[in-house]
Amino acid sequence: MPSDETNDVSETQAMHDWGVLHRLLDQDDQRPWSVDELVRDRAGAQTDRNDMLDAIARLVGMGLVHRTADDLVFPTRAALYLDQIVA
């Protein structure tokens, strides 16, 4: 894969990751979200279900999101702290 394509993929993944994290960190709406709710909520953001599942998996792997056995997702303490120091 050429470098330009790799950069495009990385930028797209980062956009999806940030979209999920931003939604989970929204001060006016902090709560556990179901994966299906996030998919529906982000439907107009040029994303599909697989993009959302991949973004959630990446965020879980980075330690920024918890995903429960019943498919609820919410930010970790690390994500909440990051949000406080960046804001």
C-alpha cells in the first residue's frame, strides 16, 4: 500500500476514533451507550457499522473505552482525565 493510501486510512481511522470518543465524553450526555446507539448516532458522519466497531475496538485496545459483555460502551478514567487536561 503506497504511503498516501496509508495516511488516508490512518486519518479516516483517527476521525472515526475521535467521533466515538467525542460522543462518549460529551458533558451533556455522559452515560453508557450501546454499540447500536453509537452506530445510529454516527450514521450521518460518513461511517458505517464496521467503521464504528473497529473504532470501538481500537479505543478499547488503547484503554480509553470500556465495552461490557452486553455491548455497552463508556469512557475509562484515562479518557475522562485526558478530556479534562486537553479542554
